Amino acid sequence: MESIWMKTYDRKKNPALDGDVDTEAAVIGGGMAGILTAWRLQKAGIRAVVLEADQIGGGQTKNTTAKINSQHGLFCHEFIEKKGVETAEKYLQANQHAVEEYKRIIREEDIDCDLMEADAYVYSSDGERLRQEADAAQRLGMNASFESQIEIPVACSGAVRFPDQAHFHPLKFIGALADHLTVYEDTPVTVVDGNHIKTPCGTVRADKIVFATHFPFINFPGMYFARMHQERSCVAALEGAGAINGMYIGDREDSLSFRQFDKYILLGGQAYRTGENRDGGRYERLKAAGETIYPGSHVAACWSAQDCITADDIPFIGRYASDRPDWFVATGFKKWGMSSAMVAAILLTDMICGKENPYADIFAPSRFSAGELPQIVKDSGKAVKGLTKRFFHLPDETLSALERGHGAVVETPQGKTGVYKSDEGAIFQVDIVCPHLGCELTWNPDERSWDCPCHGSRFDYEGNLLDGPAQEGIQLPFR
Ligand SMILES: Cc1cc2nc3c(=O)[nH]c(=O)nc-3n(C[C@H](O)[C@H](O)[C@H](O)COP(=O)(O)OP(=O)(O)OC[C@H]3O[C@@H](n4cnc5c(N)ncnc54)[C@H](O)[C@@H]3O)c2cc1C
């Protein structure tokens, strides 16, 4: 399902790497984080190349809602309580600086990417909580306010407003930056060994290597798989819904997000942990919400995406691991990857250039606090369940009972396999074991995909890789 960004932007792919290259910095992954980091490195005088498996922006960035925003939910009060004022202040400052940096770069480079300044709001039916959050944000230096009325028709007691945030067209933006960079597309990195990178079409030796692959795909060192999980949500572009000035999101997991793009209101919602969408129906529910809120509107595009969530809700930006001094990482953006990608680009460029950065400690991947333990235990529990499921879980269906247009784990003469029966009755069989770390995949009826409940890898019904951390498809079994 194509996002509104894909429908409204076209760009010719760059050629793949062809041969061997020696460079000062290699950035693996050409999403928002990778392109911004390479661009800032180049501006700082570092020779950088980008190695992108498919096409730039072709990962989660093509499916974002692209609010450029330092208001990451109602986090100020909670961060002060759980992490202390200094960490909360640094987190907010780093992201607000990132918002300003987008505006500056777009203005100075004269980038045509539909940038619009807009106030950001988090709405809630808990007025007390909103007032507390507005006070906390002010204490952290933000010019925030409590608003009792908002322009969108949702039931709430008001909202917290962050002024002068922004939104844009993410693919136009990174396309414009990439025009000034050395970017190799169709160049999947298969091995990284010290300062040497292997791809099917050549090798790169780099003094410094940045992993901007959304989910870091090297499991050891780093063990990012044990410290993050992935969550998806859906977006619908509503035409004929009128126009709004601000950007909105609710304070609950099931609440909706709103922003304007051109003649569309982008309505987001239906969040769930990747791998846990057995019953489906999420697009229908989102569309129904759109029709209720904006009667007479219709859906011009509908899509979904996923993001990595760390145990303490702060991204991992910095050294990949203590024994890999030349490797860097940017991940765990918690569905706030526009400002976080800019934070990463600034911070990693400073680190690579040997410059102090005031925010390095709070984003350092090596950090650990006891407060993260409950989430880590919860995530590990999910992973153990996904791993053991393939040994103890009985198949859901038999092949003959499987309805057209459905997928399920099926007992076949060769054993347990993943089967999708198309609307025309064609059968597609895949290995049900995730090649990342061996968990049993689950069927996602909305996307017609096989999703991993442990770490969020995804595959289409033919077995092709859609999302990492896995780096290969699920082979057809019993070949
Ligand atoms: C529904 C939804 C809405 C969102 N809306 C917002 C929003 O409004 N504002 C906001 O701030 N954030 C938002 N986010 C979050 C934001 O979209 C993401 O955090 C951001 O796009 C991630 O960018 P990235 O560069 O880290 O990853 P990606 O865009 O996924 O880029 C990673 C790239 O790495 C490449 N890659 C992977 N493995 C390899 C390899 N081995 N070799 C070479 N290349 C490789 C991939 O092909 C991909 O292009 C949203 C998220 C979701 C799920």
C-alpha cells in the first residue's frame, strides 16, 4: 500500500556500488537518519558514502507522518519523575534544537519539501495531567501552554501545545539532500568486519561506520535485539475532510494522530506490537474513525509503518559497542524519528569529528538503569514465547480448511509451515522460522505478511524480506 509520499514523489535510483571503495565514513542505510548523518558528515569535511539496500527513504521513512516535533507525547512530567530534571531537559533541548535545524537547513539550502510551521498538541481527557505536563514542559524551558479548546473534533479536556514545530514531505527532503551525496542504492551490506564492509557488488573500507539501518542487524556485539521491540501503526490520507492548522496526537495508545498535508488530513492510529495482529481489521477501523470524525471524507491512501522502542523510551545514538570504537548506531526512535534522526546526525558527526556534544550521555547505547528492567523482562518474555512457540504450538489450520485470502500456520505432509491461499486459490508456502533469531512468525491479515513477534522482522507472503532486523527472506521449505 503506497503512502501519500510515494504517490506524490518520484526519483530515479542511483547506481549500485561497483567495485571497491576507500572512504573516511560509510553510512549503512539511506533513511532519514542515514541521509542526514552522511549530509552533516560531508558538511563537516568528512568524505562519506551511503550504502542503501534498496532505495533511499524506502524503509520506514517513506511511511512516516513526518511531523518534525519535539513534543514526543506527554513525556516531560514522566521523564522528570523517572529520569531526573537534567536528563529530561537535555532530551527536550536536543529535540527542539533538531526542529530548528530542519528549518535552518531547508531555508539555507532552499529545499522544496512542503515545509510548514505548525504548533503541536497532545490532547487528553485528563485535564489534570495536561496541566501538570504543561508546567513540566515550562520547567524544562519550553514555551508550552495548556489549551482548553482545540480545532479537531475529538472528545477531550484540552491539550498541551508546543509552538513553532513543523511538518514536511520526507521523501522530497531526503531526495534533495541525497543529490549532494555519494549514495549507492541496491547495495545491501551483508558483512561488517572491523573497518571492512562487504556487499554483493563490492567492498568498502571506512575509517568510521554508521549503522542507520532502522534496527541494527548485527546481533553481537550490541545485543540491540534484547533491548528494543517494534510497534506498528496505520495512517490514512483523508480527502474532503477540510483543513487543520496544528498537529495533534492523543495521550493513549489507542488515540489518533492528525496533521495536514496538501488537501489531505493524515489520520494515524491503530498501534500494535509487530507480530500481534492476528485478528486484523485495523485499516477498516481507522477508516471508520475517519468517516465518523470527518463525514463525507474519503480515503485517498492508506499505509502503515513500524518503529523501534527502547526499554527507557530514549533512542540509542552513539558507539555501537565498547569493543568497536569505529562503529556508530542510531536507532530506537519510538515513532519520533524526524527530530531523533536530526539529533543522531548532529551527535554522530560530533563524535566522528572528535567534538564534545552535550547530549552524548543521555543517548549513549551503553547506558543502563534499573528502571529499564521491567520492560526488558517483558520483551524477553515475548522473545522466549516466540522462540518456544515453534516447538509447542500446534498448527492453526489444515491446508484444505484454509480459506482464500487467508494465511495460517498449517500442518502439511512435510510438517508445520506458513501458508497463504490467495483470492484465486494459489498456495504460497514459507518457512515459519524467522531467520533473525529463530522465533515463530505470525500471520498479519491486514498486510498479508508474516511478522516476527520477538524483534519485528517482516516478510511478504512469498517470503521476501520487508523489514529487519532479519536480512534475508524466509526460504521456501523442503526444497
Ligand atoms: C506510523 C508511523 C508514523 C510516524 N510518524 C512520525 C512523525 O510524524 N514524526 C516523527 O518524528 N517520526 C514518525 N515516525 C517515526 C519515523 O518514521 C521513523 O523513526 C524514521 O522514519 C526512521 O528512519 P530511519 O532512517 O531510522 O529508518 P528507515 O527509514 O527504515 O531507514 C533504514 C534504511 O536502512 C536500509 N537497510 C537496512 N538494512 C540494510 C543493509 N544491510 N544494508 C544497506 N541498507 C540497509 C533500509 O533499506 C532502509 O532504507 C513514525 C513511525 C510510524 C511507524
